[in-house]
Amino acid sequence: MCLGVPGKIVSVDGLVATVDFFGVQKQVNLHIVDEPVVVGDYILNHVGYAIRKIPLEDVEGTVAMYQELIDGKPDDLMRQDIEGELR
């Protein structure tokens, strides 16, 4: 299973952003994101690429849902997929 993971942009340098994913910071490519992003925006990341900007009104619910999955059972496949994206 492949799952995108939401993260908050903490810096932007051209077409690369540093993004915070639940305390893990990673570099993410902005080449294919659906609209321009700035520091403070949330994006959905998939295999190192921001694939879409998360609308402000959806951020809280989206992050809460993923946090619930991360806090879930260690053998949950969705949790394992999220953790795989954060490595």
C-alpha cells in the first residue's frame, strides 16, 4: 500500500522544501505540487514529492487522523506505511 503523509513546510529553497512530519524533518520536492506553497502551508507528501497543498480548512482534521494512525497498534498496516514514508 502507498500512502501520502501530511507535513508542514518549514522552509522553501526553490523547488525543494524542508517539511516537518510529526517531528521528523525531510526534504521534499515541489516539482509536481498542485499550487504554490509557502512556509506554514501543509502538503501531502508521497515518496519525496509534495503532490498537493492541503486546504487550510482540512489541515486540522487531516493531521488528527494521521496522528491517530501513528499512535495506533504497531502491527497496523496503515501505521507501518506512514512510518515507512517517514524514514
